[in-house]
Amino acid sequence: MNTFNMEKWRSLLHATGFVALFVTSLFSLTACNSESNINRVESIEDLCHARVGVQIGTTTEIAINEYLTQHKCPVAERYNNSPDAIAALNQGKLDAVVLDELPAKKFVSDNANLRILNTPFNTESYAAILPKGQENLLNEFNSAIDEIVKEGIYDKLYDTYVSKTGNYHYTPKTTEGQELIIATSPDFPPYEFYQNNEITGIEMEIAAIIADKLHMKLKIESMEFDSIINAVSTGKVHAGFSGFSKTEERAKVINFTHDICTSRILVVIPTEEALNSMENQSLTNRLYNNFIKEDRWKLLVNGLCITIVISVFAALLGLCGGTVMAIIRVLHAKTGRFRILNLLIKLYVNIIRGTPVMVQLLIIYYVIFASVDINKILVAIIAFGLNSMAYTTEIIRSGMLAIPAGQFEAGYSLGLRPFTVMKHIIIPQAFKNVLPALANEGISLIKETSICGYIGLMDLTRGGVIIRNTTFEAFLPLLAVALIYLLIIGTLSAGVAHLERRMKKNER
């Protein structure tokens, strides 16, 4: 068997072994029994000796942690959203979840393994949030909310979404013109949640009514809960609807509207039957619930398209920019020219490589483009492209410096200009040498795009998160997302390996 076939079979065996190990490990993790140290919660006082879950960044988190700290108990475990906490409760990783009344009732109605503790933990009110300095808009929002409450529209929405005794749905009348952009985290049913791949809920219908009263077209942007206040305070959106309670700290950076409603804070715990034994759904039902029902697979497909677009264009930006900067740095090393540009490039590379890509993405979106209405996909392409550019610069520069100095000198002796030597002699050889390293950078770039959800982009990872938040099941949505990433990266790796073999043919 020749060398080519040996390498081919070795790569195939490694890939097959990795996939088998990956899938087996995931199934093994799900097959493990839930944690056995279950603490039964029958009263508010029992929370002090239980594993309590809460959504991060909410007033509920502040209230429960103040209570636990006051009683000298461990603070609650914080989750990015309530569905994550409910999923952990279902898996026996928590003993109780503290959250708002209507979401708690919605989760319990959708899950027979859960129930609500008879005694409420606390009460609070919800309002929308607007930027500081927008007093006229705030007054218009307040006037609209007062009318909605006075006319009984909120009660009709409550009957529709909560008690299920009504069928009121508002149909927007304004479909053209200026947009009213609101931000929400659609994991807070029945106020805001995904249904049939559309964001709906009580607050979303109220937002549609307000938009019509302002003669504006409603546009809803989905993002993480802890990103909404930043988006509102920096003016990236006009308002935020996501069950916001009024606090002094929040009031320092944003304005609150009049109260939309008042709600209790409840404690969700497992049922007695769930504590004793949990009934497992069949795999067919789980697949249907996660992907087929309400066409939830489309969330993954749409997210995949955005991930590919961002990855491709960011990689092109990184490759082109990185090549130019690498040439400048190498020419400086060989000729002493471009001293200032070389210093600036070194500073840029050090800054980018020394800061997390998530911080860079947030800075570009919320700071650099704070007052600019720019497409979020373009923001992501710029952020990830600039990040990739720094790493690509050093990869290509190392490949150029690995070329024997005699080849530079031979080009100069033929009367070629430095850039001509680079273009026709150095760069072709350097790219062949650094192709595996460039492929690794491309793979890292694809995986880094999974943080796009922090600026409200519906990428592949965000699509899986929405399915998980809807079905309260982590395994299948996360497995699907992981396998799609694995397929993309496996295809890229195979393509690079094929290209590498073709480029090496002239060396034989």
C-alpha cells in the first residue's frame, strides 16, 4: 500500500474514532443517573438547604440571594435563562427554581414532572425600558400602556395566553414606514417566547399595539437577557420588553415605563412522582418534539446559513488583511522600510490577541457602532474578520520568514522590486507551508461565531438554544448543533487535506 493510501486510511480511522468517541461520550453522559443528593422543598424555609436555580441578571436573582445570604446559606446557582434552570431541575441537578409567576405556570403546564410550591416567595412589577434622554418617547409609551390597561386589553391577553379562556390577538396595522425596534429575550413565556418560529407573547402584542399608536412598524430583535439593557442604553434599539422589574441600579442607565403588570415570584419544584421515578419519552417523540414540531428544524437551518455567511466573509477579510500586514512586517524586517506601519501592526496584533473575541464583538457593536444603524451580520463579519486578521498575520509572516534568505536575494539580484519578489516568489511558497495553520485558524473562526447571540444574531448555536429553551431538553438540540459544526469542520479539513496533497505533487 503506497504512502497516499496509508495517509488516507489513517485520517479516515482518526475521524471515525473521534466521531464514535464523541457520540458515545454524549450518550454515556445522558445515561448517567441524576445526582442522588436530592433535597425536598416543601416550604420557603427549605430553600436554605436546597440547590436553588435562578436566571442571571434578574431582580428575582437579587431577591433570592439576599434571602439566602441573610440566612447564611449558599447563594443560588445562576443560569442564562429560565428554561436552562428548568432543564437542570428536570435532570435532578437542582431542587428548586425561583422565577416569575406566569413563566412558572407555563413551565409547569408543559411539564408533568413539575409543580409550584403553595407559598409564593415575593411579588414584583414589570415595565418596558427605554434609553435616557428620550422623554417624549417615554411619555408616548406611558400613554399607550395606560390606554391598554384602561381598555382591558391586558386582561384579554391574559385570558388568551394564561387562562386560555380567550382568543384575543392583535393584528398590526402599520406595515411600512419608520421602524420601532424593540429587544427581547424570548425565553420568558407567556410574556415572550417562540411559537412556530415567530416571537410572540403578551408583551410582544403590547409592543405591537404601541407601535401602531406611534404609527411605526414593529421590529423585534432577539438577544440574551443581560444584553438588552446595554442595547437600550446605547440606542441600538428603541425599547426593551422582557419582564423588567424596576431597580435603582437599572434606573441609573435606562428609563422605566409605567407598570405593565404585577406578578408574584414562585418556586418550582419536582412532583413527588418525579422525585421517585422519572418517566422517559421515547426517542421518536423526543426527535419530533425537538425538530419536527412547529418546524423547529428551520431554526437550525436559518442559523446555519448565517454562521456560514459570517465565517466565509470574516475568513476572507482576515486572509486578505492578514496577508497585507504580513508582507509589510516582512518587508520591514528585510529592508527596514515601513517602520511606523510595522509598529502599528505589532500594536494591533498584540491588542487583538490579548483580548477575548467576545469583548471585541461587544465593543464593536455597542461602542464603535453605538450611534450607527448597521446590519448585525456586517458587525459580526467585521469583528471576527479583524480578530482573524491578527492571527493570520502572524501565521503568514512565519511562513514567509521560513523561506530561505537566498530566495529574497536572488529576486533582488534579478532587479525585481520587493513587492514583486513577495508576489511571485515568497508568497506562493509561504502559503503552501502555512496551509495547515491557516486551516486551523479557519476552524477556530467557525467555532468562535457561536457567540453571535450576544448581539441578537440568530446563528446556529442560538437556534439550538431556542429549541432547548422551548423543549427544556438539552441533549438533542445541543447534539444536533455539535454534529452540524463537526460536519462543517470535517468537510473543511478534508478539503484542505486534498488541496495540500495537490500542492505537494510538484515536490515528488
